[in-house]
Amino acid sequence: MTPEELERHADLIKRAKILSIASEQYFKAARAIEIGESEDLRYRYIKSAKDSIKDAFPEVFEVRTQAPKYLIKEEPDHRVIKTIAIAALILGVLYSFVKFGPTGDLSKTWTADDIPKATAYPK
């Protein structure tokens, strides 16, 4: 036999022995029910048998841990603050235009003599 077959053979014999022990534990639990022994004793036999079966087939009863969930860290949403800042900037610029005169409102800087010159039809 190849080394893999020998290893497989030894593994199967080990599992058969473990299952034999589990079978004996189940027979003891059944006998305890027939005799009317305490519930604790029956439970111990059954629990021992189940543990033996888990030892025989660890790949079946292996509890797989879930992959860690990645937490998506939400960054603070600054859209509202940006929108308010842009609106305040626009209103500030418009207010400065009105306050300091570059809005096209020439009534602050013109005199009555300037109006006929500005409105004269070109020749």
C-alpha cells in the first residue's frame, strides 16, 4: 500500500473504534431507560456518544467562523455645509457690489451734466 492508503486505512480504523465506543454509549443510555435510571445518567451517556461522533467526524461538525464583516466607515457629509458656504459667498459678493458700487448703478457717481453726454445719439 502507498503511504496515502496507509494513512487513510489508519484513519478509518480510528473512526470505526470511535463509532464503536459511541455505539456502546447509546446502548448504555437505552439500558438506563429500560431500568429507569436517572435522567442525568441517560443524558451523560447520550452526550458522551455525541461527543465521540464529533471526534470521529470533525469535518462535519466543524463550526466555520464567519468572515469578518468590513465596517464601512461613513465620512461626514459636508454637502450641506458646502452649499451654505457657496450661497453665503455669492450673497456676500452681491452685497459688496451693491454696497461699494460696481453694480452698474451709476446714480452714485454721475451728475446731472453727465446724463446728456452719455445718452447723446452718436453722429
